[in-house]
Amino acid sequence: MKERIVLHERIVLHEQFDAMVENAPHKIAISAHHVEMTYQNVQDRATQLAYRLMESGIGAEDVVGIYIERSSDMIIAMLAALKVGAAYLALPPDYPTERLRYMITDSRARLVLTRTMMKDSTVIENVATVYIDEIQSVVPKILPQVTSQQLAYVIYTSGSTGRPKGVGVTHHGVANLVSQKQQYVHFGPNEKILQLAPAAFDASAFEIWGALTNGAALVLASPSYQAIDELPKCLVEHGITILLLTPALFHVLVDYREEALDSVPQLLVGGDAMSVTHAFKYLSRKQKPDKYFLFNNVYGPTEGTTLVSSYSMSSLSIDAIKSPLGKPIVNAEMYLLDEMLRPVRPGERGEIYIGGQSVARGYLYQPGLTSLRFLPDPFSTQPGARMFATGDEGVLSNDGLIEFVGRLDDQVKVRGHRVELTEVEHAIKSCQDVSAVCVVLNIDSDRHVEQLVAHYTTHTDHTTYKSTDVEQAIVTRVQALLPSYMWPSQFIQHEQLPLTSSGKVDRRFLMGWKEAERLEEVVSGELSMTEALVAEIWQQILGPFDVVPDADFFALGGDSLLAIQVIAEAEKRGLNLTLSTLFRTSTLREMCKDLVLPEQTDNGLTEDEALLAKIWQQVLGPFDAVPEADFFSLGGDSILAIQVIAEAEKQGLMIELGTLFRNPTLREVCRGLAQTEEALSQQNENPLINETDKQRLPVNIETAYPATRLQLGMLFEGLYSGKAIYLDVIARDVNLPLDEKIFHDTLQAIAKRHPVLRTRFDLASFSEVMQLVESLPSLPLIVENYTNLDDEQLAARHEKVMVELSRPFDPEEAPLMRVHAATLNEGQFRLAYAFHHAILDGWSESVFILELLRLYQSNLAGESVLLEQPAPLSEFVKLEREALSNDKAKQFFSQYLAKGKTDRYQDTDHRKAVSVLPERTVKQLLKNVSDWGIPLKSMFFASFYLTTAHQLQDIGFVAGMSVNGRPEREGADLTLGLFLNHIPIKLNLDFANNWQVLARQAFDAEKEILPFRRFPYSEIQTLLGGPPFEATFSYVHFHSRNELLERGLVNTNEDVRDHTSLPIRVELINDLKGEGILINVTADERRYGTGFALALAERLSEKIEDMAFLSGQII
């Protein structure tokens, strides 16, 4: 059942304020321009002013104009008007005089409150005026009783008749909007709310009364345009906790001042459609606050008392195109109805109606228009209930939420303000030279810029492209009649306006019409270099214009939001341009007088650094090539490092992996370079097989080399346990038709390309265990057809196949892989395969499936595909042999793990738990990568170490890290095989006071051990007399799996099953394209207790979230 708030008939805004005064009289109520006023201060001044209003005869339902800029005086004037039962009408001093005078007359305002500095203003001619800064002591009076159904304020919105119309809003509606029982925001006495919206804009009611009726602090932004530029500083300095923004301002801040919103725990965005791209960008960097985090898209017209619905953007699906309007706030209703006022079904469009206690009283002194738009509510059980026809079109989603589609009339939204195009046209037509006009809203979706464009014809002949004199007359007239947000950015003269077949002006055609670009070449000497650069920036933001020294930013359509974009772009070019400069000197020449171009210098790279930078860009993508560029901050990892080293070797540069890890900047890496010839000359030949063993090789064996230590451990542990451990089974749905012959031939071609797919082990015939590579490929393939199976039958058959594939391999029988393929439909089949972990690691598996499906796709199309040559697996065997004879490695691990031994382990009862890190967390972590210069792997290991230490209640434990031992040469990243090793790492939690310190410690620990990364885990066990650790960590970023998705070869539906004997294994997989990072936790719950794996997965997710968003927090 929907929650309701019961509001007493006597609940009025000023009495709620009175209650706050009684509760905390000395608490700060208003902070305005470095001057603070307590609740008692505000109460005293507002009450004195109320007495003065009563002396002037102001009472119930009278309208009082407030002709004061945003200030504490403005708030006090509003409160005083409410205390005497009147409704306030905000009269912004920056509005055109004619519009303000119309509002005063139309509202039948009895009196205007202002300051003495406004005495000479023609706005207040012929109207009773009280200057609030002249009021002295006034005789106390008994203030009148006010009911909640009386008007609280009047706001004028754009009118379709050419004149604005006043909307009357009651105390009851506002009290419901800002009640502490509302759920769309958390009001309370500890909050600080920024008053940013213009007082004549309905969002100001949310800000002002949301603060003052709940005991919160109201912080007033600067009254000038500087407010937007000062916003980031203001939010931090004042500790703002609740902020309401228009989407236009939100988009600009996210694009150009993304750090501005980091400190705000409760953010509401409303007034127009919000870009989900910007929403995701904001969410990705949002730091998790201590108390709560709230980011809502809100919707509602002025007639609905500011807002009537709210949607939590944190719930938005990552594939969403737009945000729903959400659910109605408490005591409000939303309906989507057809022309017969019947609710529409999911997928259908209708007009949005709002009902409940949010509905305003109506349009002031316009009963006809009120009855047309405010209708009886047929869905309410309350007598006399009404609903408002918004004119907004929506569509109903399957989950019952409404998505905004557009308008059913010509009304538009400009930076959150409602604009009736006919009112703008009416103002332009009042210019005597204009014969016809059509105003449209042009939206540049790429730049998120909304601009009104006026297309017009004149009574005179159309002899020139554009008449400057006529345009200037129109501009002057428009600026005299309309507020700035209603001014067109462009005025385009036509000989004749385009018409539809029915004879009406073709608005749709004009919306897509673009004035021919008339960019003039900048004549040498006409503009300075600084002016030319600023002009280029203006054109980037504003679009094409005539580049002349007297070009005016605001005449070209600029506004405060576009100004921020200009300033941000200028900063990128090294120009120190401020908003105050731009507003004070808005022409190109004036603005550039004091600007200084930055000195132009090259990037300062040496020849080697420039060459290495190009190699990095090949592998990592574009970046600014400067000496301080950091490989890991740019997204590098151990696999990408191998690609870099291999490419560098081709260019004559020999880089060691250890050098890259220890000194990851361009300059530092190049300091340690050795030339290829010298490095190669030091390599010594080390034959892997002795002559006796060579003589024993069967004739069908192509090549052979000893098994690695990790392979030996897997093989003998499997034989000893008798279980199917170290066996992986994977199933994927492939988006290609299944041709049995072509697929079989492709599979054998891949087996021929990669020796490991033709490998078996000989455990007894040679001087040591050998890997034997058979000459002929023979990967077994079973093919089935699932097209006639229903979902239940398909699931059952799939499970049976996965079990069949999971039977143990005989390591002495090649191949150690089996494959199953089954047709799902004409264009899709399910591919399942199993392999022994001794022949493939995770990276190798991802290379295998990508190459297999790429080659199969090409073979289906009768095309050829060129695959790069992989490096020989024997090179890794040779490198491990070298590591085994490294006395420094033995000494290092003996000292490093003097006390780090666990009991020998026997496999018992493993359970698996899975968790997914959301994309926004990963994005924030990637920002930390850039800021800290620490790889993602180190951050994850630090989180794993801390979490596991707490779970095991052993802060000094030793953890195992899976590392990659592939050779640093070309093609090594394409070689299939097992290149893994487990190395022990321990961290000192006593000295890790925050996440960045702990992550740095993890990175340093891995760098310290890196030279010994190929020293086998089995040898470390031998040195210690037992396993050095019980919990292992691995982080894998399988770029090949992402490529599978990008190419559309597979979908995200996969079934991965593996079997391990490790007591605790934590694996983070970065291959869920666009869906975050997968966390797999496997643990022996007979040893650690039921639920241990799940608890560890959940705690690890929480710790990683903390590292992402609370990086400076003490841990």
C-alpha cells in the first residue's frame, strides 16, 4: 500500500519555521555572502516586517511583490509575507522592466517590498512600496491565522498567448514537498541546502522551505552570474549536503568541473531530460559519503509544486538510453492517460497527468484556463480532487514507470526553464519590421547545448542575406520584453518561411535547418594570436560565426553555462580566463587584452623516449607523450608489458620486465635500456633434453621438453587424489551457424598451430617427466542438435554434457582437451570444451577461443585470416630452468618467509561464491590508477590481503599471488600453455593507514619479488618444508575475451566450471565488457566453516568499494 503523509489543516510554512526557532534559536538559518543569521535573528526581522505589512493593510490572499536580489533580505521578505497570510511574488531585478510591470499588474500585487537602492526604478512606479532597509521598530500586532489552503507564492511561467501566466501554489503543497517524511530526499536539521535557483523559478521553493521548515541551514549562492563559476568552491566551503540542479548545469559540471559534486551526498537533478551518459560519468567518480548517498532524477511542473516524482539514478541499468521519471513522491499521483482519460498499457504513449496534494490551486485570475488544465481526478476518492494535464507525453514501461517522450504542444525547456515558443514569437512580432516569425529549439546533442533560434521575414524586400539593422531592432525589443533565458541565440532572416502541405509553417524543417557556415579566414594582422585562439574556442562551443574583433560572446548565443565550457577549454590551451572577465568584457578584443598565450615548447623527449612512446601508444592507445608518462597509470599490466617489450625488441630496444615495473615512466625506462645486440650476445644456449632422452622419443613425436614444476604438481596431485582436479569446463553460445565439417577442420587447424593442444605427458620413460608433442592433430569433436529441445530439456542436456566433459583426463593420453558443439538455431550453436589446467592457463584459454572462432568465421565466409606467429613454449621451460639455479632466489625466499609456513593440505569440501564489482566502482578504481600510478592488480591484491587477514584472524599471514612467467618476446602473448607460478607475498598492515598506502605496499612487494617470479612454487615449499600459504590471489584481464564480445562472436551467456585443490582461491576477472569485474571465491568450507566463501566474497566487494570511494580513509 502506498505510503501517505497526513498533514494537519493548520500546517503552514511560517509556523513550521516558528517551531524550528523554538527548538534551536541560535542555530544558523541563513548563510549569505559570508554573513550568517540565526533562526532567532531571521524570526525577529521577519516578524517586524510582517507588522509593517499589516500596517499597510496587507492580509489574507494578497500578493506581495519582492523586488530584491538573492539575499537574506529576500528570504526575510518572503517569510514576512507568509506571516500575514499573503502570497509572495518574486520579481528578479535582472528581468526586463516591461515584464516585471506586467507581473505586478496581472497579479494585482497590493505592495512591493524592495530596498532603497531601487527607489528610482521604473518597475515600482504607481505601486505601493515598502523599503525593508528603512524599517525601524514597529508596534507589535497579533498575526492572523493562516490555513494550509491559502496561497504561499505566485510564480509566472511562459504563456502560449504571448503573455506569462501566474501559478498560485498553496502552503499545503509546499509543506508536503518538504516534509521530513518524504523519501526522495532526506531533510533534517543537520543538512545544508544551497539556494541556487532564481527566486522566480519554482525550484527555489524546494531549496528555501526545505531548509527553513526543517531546521537546516540555507546557503545563498552569489546573486551574480559568478555563482556558477564559484559553485565548486561554495559546495566544499559550506559543506552543502542537498543540491538541486537543472540537467543543463549538471551536464556542464560533469563535463568541465567533474570534481565539483564529489562532496555532495544528496544530489537531485530535474527540470528537463538528463543525459544518462553524464549520470554514469558522475556515478563512476562519486565518493561514497559517510552518511548516505542519493542521486535522483526528479520531475514536475510548477503546477505540481516543483516536483512530483523521483527516480534513483543508482538503479539505472547500464544499457539504459534514458532515465525513467520514477515513482510519485509521497501524497502525489502520476497517471499516463489516453485522449479518453483512460490509463494506457505498457508500451503505449499518453499524456502525463499529476494528482494528489502536489497539484497547485490554478492560474491566477484565469478561471477558463484553469478549468481547461486542472481537471476533476476520476481516480481519487477525495472529494473535489483535481489532476493537472501537463502537456508532456510519456510512454509506460513494462515495470510500470513512465518515460518522458516530449511535448504535445510547442512548449520547450531551455536550461530547465519552461518556454512557450509563441510568447517569444509574440515579442518578436511586436517589432514593426517583422512580418512573420517562427521560433524553434535547436539541440546539439553532442555538446548538450539548447538554443532558441528565431526564423523571420520582414516587410521589406529580402535583398541581403541578413539585415543587421532589422536584427538589432529585434534584439533590442526581445531584451526589453523577455528574461534572458527566453532570448533566441540566433536570428535568421528568410525571404519566405517554409510551409507544410497544409499551409502551416514547417517547424520540423526549421529545426533541422542550419545557416550556411560563413567562417571568414582570419586575416593576418586583423586578430592577434591570442584572439585567434579564443575565437577558435568560441566556435568550438558556439558554432560558426564571423570572426571579427568586436564579436560579442553573448550576442553570439553565449550564456553562463556555455561560458563554463569556454573557460574549461581555455584552461586546456593554457589561457587563464575567468568567468568575471568574460562577463565584464564580452567582446573578443576586450577579453583578450590581458590574456597571455603560454610559451610553446616541444615535449622534451629523447630519441629513445619518442620511439618507446610510439610503442606504448600502439599497445595502450593514445596519450600525451611526456617524459613523466607512467605505464601503469596509462592502464598497463603484465601482459601488455610483454607486448611492449616484444615490440621494443623489434625496434632495437631491449627492456627488462623488472625495469618496467620498478621504473615505469618513459624517462626512467629509457635510462635502463640495453641495445639488442649486447643483450643477445649474453644469451647462452641451454639444451632442454639430453641425448639419451632424445633417442627414446617415439617417431610420431614432433618435439619434446621437460614438464614445468607447476605442471608436475598438478599431474601428481591429480593422480594422488583420484579426483578431477585442475580441470576446466567451459560452455559458450556462439553467434555463428554450425557447419560440422568446417568447424572440425578449423579445430584441427588450431591444434596444428599450437603444440600444447597435441601434447601428452610421459611420467616414467625418460630421465624426467616430459611433455611430448604429437605430430598430427586429433582434437575430438562431438556434434549434436538442440533445436527440438524446449528450455527444460535444453538445461538438462546441457548439464549432462558438462558432467561428461568433466571426467578426469589421463595425462599420458593426447590430447588433453575434448570439444562438444550443438546447434541451438540456424545462426547459433553452443560450444563446450574441457581441458587439463596443466596445458592451458586462463590467458591461453582466451587466446584459444578467440583464434578458433575468428578462423571459423573466416572459413565459413570462404575468406582467409592471418594469425601472428606464437612464440615456442620451450622458451618458458628454459627460463624456469634458469630460475631454478638462481641462488639469489633461494636466499631471498628463505629470508622472506622465515616463519611463513602452513600445514600440508588435503582437498576436502570446496564451495564457490561469486560477486560482481559494478562498473561505477571499476571506473573510480581506474581513476585511482591514474592518480596513484599503481596498477589495478595491486589495488585488488591489497583489498584481498586485508579482507582475508580479517577473515582468518591473522594479520601477519602470507598470501599467494598468481604471476605470469611468459617470456618477454614477440608472440609470447599468443602462445598457448601454462605460464603461471604462485609466489608468496606478505604485507604489513600495521603501517597501512589508508588504502593508497596499502596498495602502494602491495605494488612494492610485487616489484621486490618480480626478479624471482619464475622460481617455482614447489621449490619454495621444499625450502620451507611445507606450503608457504593457504590463500591464493589472481587477477586476470583477458583482453581476448573482450574482443570476442566486441566482434559479436559470442554473447555473455557462459558456464565456467573449474576444480582446484587450493584451500582458498580468490580470482578477479576483468573480462566482463561493460559489466564490471567478476570476483570468484573458492574455499574449503569443511576447514573454514559453512558460508566462508560467500562471506569472503561479500567482504572483499565491500573493501574494494571502500578503496574506490574512500581512498583516504583510515583502514
